[in-house]
Amino acid sequence: MRTPTTVLALVAAGGVAAALAVPAVAAPDPTRGGPPPVGHELPKVPVMTGGGGAVASVDPIASQVGIDILEKGGTAADAAVATAAAVATVEPYSSGIGGGGFFVHYDAQTRKVTTLDGRETAPATFHEKVFLKPDGTPMDFNTVVNSGLSVGAPGTPATWDAALRTYGSMSLNQILKPAEEIARKGFVVDQTFHQDTLDNAKRFSMFPATAAIYLPGGAPIPVGGVQRNPDLAKAYRELRTHGIASLHTGRMGAALVKEVQNPTTAPGLTVPKGQLTAADLAAYRVRPKAPTHTEHKGFDVYGMDTPSSGGIAVSEILNLLESFEERTGRSVASLSEAEYLHWFSEASAMAFADRNRYIGDVAGVPTAELTSQGFADERSCLFDPAKAQKRPVPFGSPDGNYDGECVPAGTSILPKDGQSTTSLTVTDKWGDVVTYTLTIEQYGGSGIVVPGWGYLLNNELTDFNFAPTTPGVPDPNLPGAGKRPRSSMSPSIILKDGKPYLTAGSPGGATIITTVAQIIAGVVDRELPVDDAVAAPRLSSRNGAEEAETAIFSTAIGAELSAKGHVLRHRPVIGNGTAIRSLSPSLWTAAAEPTRRGGGSAMVVDPQD
């Protein structure tokens, strides 16, 4: 979401690599030495149609990096990894080397969707009571976040390596060069980045290595100043030249473990120590997995299976909308906006009830049943088109027997869920498609930068429930040895007749599920153009919290929802989505946010005239 400086025409003259050599018009921050920053004025365009390949991300610098890779003959996977590394440089509070994520890939030749689980893992010493105090009550959430105890073994570099080896045509050495250069030369700070730094300033000041980068002189770099990170450039160079072994068994990993086990804090401060070991890093593996799948109105919807709850919950929401149509005899396309949001809210609340009860990194998650139309049809008996159910709504029984009475099984409560993530979508000229969502959990992760290496560590282990959320109800998301915490990340690919139709993803913690489901339903059910579906006002109903953006909350739509019994809370921004709509095998519309968090960036290799 950075705004670089100089002339738009330079974009066509050679992409990011050429532009890096162009001096910036804006004066660099005088307190920061070094080479000129990334220097051309890339257009922040939220929607673009054309051929040759497409990229949609949160930032124009990152999108251009992906386009450059596609122009050089790279695959969608090559471009996705390069874009992700660039995003981690210009939006370091959302993702990066110290985090993890989920990579979903469609192969045009085989017409198959496959996934890579690059989620962070807990140390081998973890157990169900690791986040409980001696008296059995949960530790303070924020104390755990800003500590070594929240840090799981990172999976992002291993995911990049696995994606390139499995789906790519270029090496990690080639792919990480643009991100290294951006980190070294820097980018011009915009209002969004400046505000994000301000919001994190108190906790960043707890850790000297973090403050040195993001609070030079004790304050954030001002808007228009230059944010550089030579230590991060060093880390990318290390990964390029020594491979991911440096992180998992080498000197990068040794520095990471040392910092997690004994966080370097400002004088007079202490934080809980972490349990991650060198053996935990060495044992880390990316897990190739089959995707989740459901059929929705003739479309095949694919997503990420456990430990993500995204693929399952998005599928259930869409299936419930279809069930509501069957019960009422009305189509989603025919509903008023308030009616549609009521339907969507009810479907989301029910899906979250089931998510909270059944989904985690445990054996026996009933994925096939939770994503089945039969289960949704049984659940839909609770739906009333005239009024909202009381929250929290009960979870169902995904037992395969859906011919009996409408009897809810019990109630579960939504736990905490972080907000900081990024998501990107890519397609190449051969028709391969990638949707990739990656994270370090909260904005700024744990707040801890590994000294000398410039990247923030995740606080992903706080995605575990500290204690069972509902007495007497089994909780699949308690901490455990080597376990991966449940996630809401929902990278999704939708096929029509075996060919790409739509791909979508978003950041936003638990709101990711509702954002992605709204984008898909907007295109498939509401028949909106993809850019309108991404831009549409959002509501996020999570079986307790029910939040609405201003265009819903402060209008007649919100009043109508309130009259139906919805208890809305105002939230100015929900999600930060990206999507690509395939118009033909060689023509795509890429879409990103037009205004949320300063707007995103959609690009194609060959724009349509």
C-alpha cells in the first residue's frame, strides 16, 4: 500500500527492476542514509482487464514484481512467491519470513487444485495448559502476544521453496531478488503504513531491534519519508544463496531460536520466554494436502482444509444460501440488499458455530460432512427469513444422517482471532492460478524482530484457544505438541466445467471467512462484476460478533437488519480482498480494494484497450 514517487510513464519502461535505479522526486528522510528508495509512481489501479497473466495484491510495488516475473516467462507460482516476498517488504506488519500461510494452486494441464499447508507449528514441549496460570485461569492475551511464548516455527520460506519446486520454473535465488532490492533501497511511507506504525509504537518500543527499524529516533518515519530495512535485505540474500536450510538448520535459525527463548527487551522490561528449539525448526515440514471441495450452483468451490477453517466455513456458507433458496423459493439474486445481508449473516453465524465446535489440527474433523449440501439443508431448518436467530446459534451434527428432526447439538463461543494477514491472487498465460494467503497473525506479529535479520516474528500460537471455550464441549483448538493453530485464512478457487472462473482471498482474522464468502456470493449468487463484489459494503457475522461497515451500519440497510433482530457493531473496514475473474482462457479481470486501507493494486501483463 506504499505510494512510490516519480513518473507514471516509467512503469512501462522496465518494471520494478528498472525503476529501482531511478532517483525519487520526494526527498528521502534525512535521518536515513543509503541508496535512493524504490522510485517510480506506480498507478494504484483497483481493477484491470487483459491477457498474458494477472496479479492482484494489496500493493502496486508488489503487484508489479509479480507482473515482471510473468513477463519473463514465470509461472503463476513463480509470480505469487515473488509478489508475496515483495508484500512482506512493503507491508512487513502483515506477513513475512517469520510467519506462515496457505498456498492454493490450479494446474491448467491437469485441471486439478492442490494446496500447500505452510502454517506455523507449536514447539514439541507444548501442551493443553501452556497458556494457563498456576491457578488454572488463562494468561493475559496481550502479554502472551508480545512475547517469545507466542512464536511458532515459521513456514513461509519453506512454502515459497515448496511452491517453486512443485509448480514453478524459477529458483528461489531468482525470485527473491526484487524483494531484497526493495528492502535495501526502501519505499516511501504512506499514511496507512505510518498509522500502522503509530498503532504499534508502544509495543515496538519494547524490543530494541524492532524500534531501531520502525521507530528511528524514537518515532515512526513520517509520511513521505523512506523506510529501509538492510537487515531484511540480508535475510533475503541469505535465503537466496543458502536456501531455506539457513532458517531451519543454519545461522538464521540459530538467531531466531536465541531471540525466542530470550527476547531482547528495552531496559527494565521482561516478557515471557518462548519454547521454540532448533529441533522444532529442523522438524518443520510443509504439508501438501487435498483441498476442500463443494459444488455450488454448478460451480466447484475449492479451498484450504485444516488447520484452516476457511475452506470448510466458506463452503458451508454458500451451501446454506442455496438451502435458504430451496426453503423460501426465492433466489439470492432477487433479494434486496438488506434481505441478502440477513441471509448471509444467518448462514455465517451457523457456519461459525460448526467451525468453533469441530475444526482444528486434530484427527477426525468431519470435513466432507461439514462441506456437504445435506448437512447445510439440515442446518437451514433454523433459518427464519423474517428475523435473526439469537446469538450464539447452536452447532449442528455432521453425522451423515440428515433425514431426521431439526435438533441443534449445542452451543460454542467464538474465541479471539488475529487480524494481520495479506492475500494475493495470480494467473499466468498458461491458465495456472494461485491464491495465496500468508500472515504473522496480528499487525506486527509478536512485535519481535530477530536482531540482525530484520523480520518480525509471528504470534501465531495465540490462535490456539487458551482454555476450552465452552464448558463440557470438546475443543479441537487447544495447544499441543507440534500442533498447528486453527486459522481463518480462506484462499479459494472456483471452477466452472473444470476451468478457472474466480479466485479470491483476503486478510482480516476471522472476518476473512465472511469477506471471501461475500466476494464469491457476490459474483456467483448476486451476479456482480468481480470489482463490484470486492468493493461491496461488508458485514461479518461470526456467531456472536456481528459487525458492519459504515455503508451498512449507518444507513436504512442497517436499520432494517436491526429491525430483524441483528445486533450490529460499527467497524469502518472489514477485510482487504483480492480476486481474479477468468473471462476466457486468455482474458482476466483482476480486482483489488478501491479504497479500504488506501486501496490495493490489480495488474495484467497486456491490458485490454
